[in-house]
Amino acid sequence: MWAGATRCAAEDAAHEASTVAAPVDWKKERQFWSFQRPVAPPRPIVRDAAWCRTSVDGFVLARLEEHGLRPSPEADPRSLIRRAAFDITGLPPTPEEVDDFLADPRDDAYPKLVDRLLASSRFGEHFASLWLPLARFAEDQAHQVGDDTTYFYGNAWRYRDWVIRAFNRDLPYDRFLSFQLAADRLSAADDDDLPALGFLGLGPKYYDRGRLAVQADEWEDRVDTVCRAMLGLTVACARCHDHKFDPIPTRDYYELAGVFASSRMANRGPDGREEKDNVPMARMQTDTMHIVTEGTPRDLNVFIRGNVDRKGPLEERHFLTVLSEGEPARFTSGSGRQELAAAIVSRDNPLTARVMVNRIWTQLIGRPLVPTPSNFGRSGMAPTQPRLLDHLAVRFMDEGWSVKSLMREILLSAAYRQSSTGGKADPENALLSRMPRRRLSIEQWRDTLLFLTGELDPSGGRSADLSDPANRRRTVFARVSRLKLDDLLMQFDYPDANVHAEKRSATTTAIQKLFVLNSPFMSERAKKLAQRVAAEAGGSETTRVRLVHRLLFNREPDAEELRLATDFLARPAAGELPRWEQYAQLMLASNELLYVD
């Protein structure tokens, strides 16, 4: 007993000594590429300067020319409008929109198309699907005892609607982040921006929250989500020991965790009054917001090896040392959330702009510049095109942190406009010698099915279950559960809402195809598509088949497709579905609908 106590005391003393005086050469550590401020690189000199359309292209072309390669030809106009529509709004263009685009001979037809799509309210709905998994958005907890909904979030949809509105109004990204950390502390935010605090206020909550160990688990979630989503760093790895790869000592973790220990989760009613955050959903006021607010400011002791019963030195709240010049200043304003927000969005911070640029680039191009989007540290992967990444990061900040401006620069580039069928000398497309063919996300695919059948409900607001046959709203408005994720979302790779999700898997399973072939949802969509085509194209089989192709694929069928379709439709019906519904379901299940060139 005595020997064990002596050993623990010795270990505690050794840990405290290493925490107080960790031998870190900060000057050397800050030389790592991601810890240096991005600097606008000189524009590359390329041989085929005429190919370049925006500032993006010189960097892409220079890499290709270094390897003796040429970019792929420009995509045909039908592929281009389909690609842009899905990438910007998450929905396909209509046949009429395709016809208008093809008939416009002006050189600015494509830029005007991009501007119109970016101005659509559908843009924010689509891009919210990028941000919400990063924020581990959900409306309940991973645990429930009986019918107890004490810790559920009945009005989580208000945070989601704020994110959608923020993208649609092109809220500068630095404010977008700041409001989610400290809208209640910032003069630039008004009452309409308070739902942004759901980024923190919708985090996991655990039973027995009065215990310090439980609180420490909740603080870890806040540190992990903030740092991975906004900074691309795995800071929570330093909770129990100094980070194994990055210059993030344990004391830095607790200096950030103290910010969240000094904050309080609360439900804010429509009258502005704050309620406790343990009100069952049935008793919650209408339009209540789930937010964070100021608690009692406190600094935390280091918990040795993460054990709350073994306390090390007290650490004052401040920003990460490696991202600061010299010794970071202490946070002294309340909880420190406002100062944390200011440090994260500062131009002196080398990570924030790079991380978001990489996410947007991946969303539009299909291949990340940094393959580990939430890990820009030493254990992550280096950028494939560091000069392009830094060019876009600096431009992003210089343009007022405008997401739409950054997207427009990429969307109008010759690199984005490339065909997806070239680049054979670059089989892995590592040099971006073509646009990659991409599969639709579950949100895009389900929304497209409803859009094509004419059923898509444009309304937003409160969440609805996808299992409800009457639910025709966009998938972004679906209820997301930590306790049990909806079967459709789970089958088609929607990420686990319990943790920050840096990217999505892309699986191909038998269950997915069985859903497409046998589910009542798909059968009903096939019926509705057949009804729509019959109503709009009349009785001619050929005319109806042509309309199906124009609706689903934004193109005319070729002669062989037309022959096969009319032969199939001429045969007697087999099974329960009429022939036209079978054909409609076959087309809705096609790979051509699921992928974008």
C-alpha cells in the first residue's frame, strides 16, 4: 500500500515537472508547414497561359506541365451545367434550364449560370450538409433511459436554419465561426444570430453531470469539435498526455478546456429568459434555443493522465502556444469564448483559412488538397499542392472571408471545367488532369429523386423523420439522431452524429441496392415519375422515354437506348408494377443518375 502510494506520488511529481517545464523548442516547432502563416506565392509561369481562366489554373497547369501532361478538354455544356447545379445547389438542372444554357451563345453564359446558382436559396441548404456533420449536429443523445428526454434538443433545427441562412447571405467565414463560439458576446451579432451558439449548445450531454469526470468528458467533446472543425488539429489527444505528434502539451489542452468549463449550456426561451438545460422536450417552450452562455470563470488543473482525482498544476486559459507569437496572452474576458473566437479567426492564425479552403475545394473538385481535412498536424498528410492551398487561403482572407467568392473562383476555373473522361496518363488523378467522377451524397440523391418526380417540398423549419412516407422535404431537414441514426442515412454513409466527421465514407453494399429495388420509397417514386411523364409528354412512348432521359440525365437518349426502352415497354407487365413504373424505377436506380461527371 505504502509502496504504491509512493510510486503514484513520484509519477505525479514527474508529470507535474514535465508539464511545467516541457522542453519544447517553439521556434523550431513553428517551422512546420501548417504552423506558418500562408503567404501568397508568385503566380507560376506556364507555357499554355491561354488555358488559364482564373488564378487557380496556373498552379494546376504548372504541376501538369512539370510532368509533361496536358489537362483534359473542357466538358460539354450539358455535363457542365449538371455538374455546377449539383455542386452548388445539390439538385439537378431542369430540362428547360439546360435548353436555355445551351441556346445562350454569349461568352458569359457560364459565369451567369454560376452566379444564379450561388444566389439560389437552395445553395445554403446544400452547403449546410457540409458543415453540420463537422459540428456533429444531432437532436438527441446517444443514451436514453426509458422515456426520459431531459437532455434532448427539441429545437436543434434553429441552429441548422441559422447555418443555412448564413451560407445563403454569404456571412463572412470569420464571423460565421465567431458567432458559433461567442454570438452572445459580440456586438456584431444580433438576436437572430444567437442560434449559432448551437454549435456548442448541441453537444453531447451525459447523465450524472454533477460529477467532475462527466464534465471533463463534455469539455473534451467541445475542445475536439472546435479544434478539428475550425483549426484542423486533434488537440483532444493531449487530454491525458502531451500530444504524441504535434507540439500540443497537456497544459495547452486544459487551458482550452477551461474556456468550456467557464461556459454553461442553457435553453433560451423566446422571451429571452434562460432555462436550465435539463427540461424534457414535452415541457420546452416553443422556439427555445439551445445555446451556451457565460458561467463562472475558472481555470483548470491538469488532470494527470486524464484522471480527475489526480490534479496537477493550475493552467490559465489561453490559446494554443504553437499558434501564438511568443507566450500566448491569458483569456480574461468572462469565459474566454470571445477571445478564443478572435484567436481562431485572426489572420495571424495559419490554419483557419487553409482548413476551410481545403473543405470547399474538396466539395467542388472531389479531391482534397490536404487528404486529412481535420488533421493538419504532423500525423496528417502534407498538401498535394501547397502553393495553390496558400494562394487560395490568402485570397479567401483578402476577399473578406467570402465563401461564395472563393467558390466562384474555383467554379469558373478551367480546372473545374475539365472533362471527367481524359487524363489517362494520370490514372489516380493526383495532378488533377481531369475532373473526377463523383457519387451523389445521400442528401443529393434522395432530394434528386423527389425533385424529378415533382414532389420536393421546399419548406424548412422543424425536423421530420425520413421514415414518414409523407416527408417530401429536403434531406437536410431530416431528424438526425445520436441514439439511432435513421436507417436510410446509415445505409448510404451519413456519418455518426456523436463525433465530428471530417469526411464521409463511400460504400457500395448489397443493402443499398436492395433498398433501390424493393423499398416502398423507391416504388412510390417510380409511380410518381411515371405519372409525371405521362402528364407532360402525352401518350407517345418515344416522347415519354425522351422526357425521362432529359429529366434524369439532362440529355437525349441515343438510338440504342430508345430501342431498348420501347421494346421493354411493349412487353406484357411482369410482377405487380405496371410496365411504365418498372421502367421508371429502373431509370431511377441507374448509376448515371447516382454519379456526376
